[in-house]
Amino acid sequence: MELWSQYILPCLCAFAGCIGFTLVFNIHGPGKLIAGCGGALGWLVYLLGGKTILAGFFAAMAISLFSEIMARIRRCPVTGYQLVALLPLVPGGGIYYAMSYCLAGDTGQFLNALLDTLGMAAALAVGVILASSLFRAVFPRLVRPTRSPSSGGPKP
């Protein structure tokens, strides 16, 4: 029962939340399931890492690698999958609590919540950038080649 409540149910909720956000990002068909699986994967890595800033970094890396692979397989843009899958990890609650502490005048709690929120946001950004850059450096042939202007049109 503990496995269900600590890992499976939260990952299913992240999956469902990501499916909902695919409507906003206009992702159709199998892309909805892929984005949902990316969100569930990221949340699982975050939970297994202990809900720390470092766990957020590794979750962002896992989401980015998953999105890069799925985008290459489906020949779709990576950003749609990445953005939707990262949404469960965005520290919106931390921003809310930081502002609440600020308005209440509790400077110590405000700074603690603010630094934790900024650290999580930075970890997500660095994780995505690092994983995406490493993927493109290690697998350069998987990136679509650009077409030269002379080969794009009909021949005279």
C-alpha cells in the first residue's frame, strides 16, 4: 500500500495533469500519451531522488532526454513534450508561500522559501539545457539536416 500512495498515485496524477496541459499546447494523438509519460517519468525521478533540488535537476534531465528521443521518433518539435512534462515540477507552491511569508512579515521564512524556489527553477533550467546539449553532441546524426536552398525546389 505504501508503494501505491508514495510513488504510483503521484505519478498517475502527474500523468493526468500533463494530459490536461496538452490541450493548451495543442498536442494531438499519441503525443498526448508521450507528454503524459514524460511528466510521470520526471515525477518518478523526482520522488526517487528525495524531493530535493538535486532531484529536480535529475528529473529535468530525464524529461529532456525522453523528450529528445520521442521527438526524433515522431519527427515533432521537442519543446512541446518538454514544456508539458516539466509542468508538474514547476515550483508554483514555493512562489505562493514565499509571497505569503513576505506579506506576513516573516523575513526568515520568506528568504528560505524564495531561495528554495529559485534553486528549483534554476535546477530545472540547467537540467534541460545540459541534457539537451549532451544529447545533440553525442547523437549529431539524429538531428535533422538542414536543406540547402538549391536542393529545395524543382529543378529547371
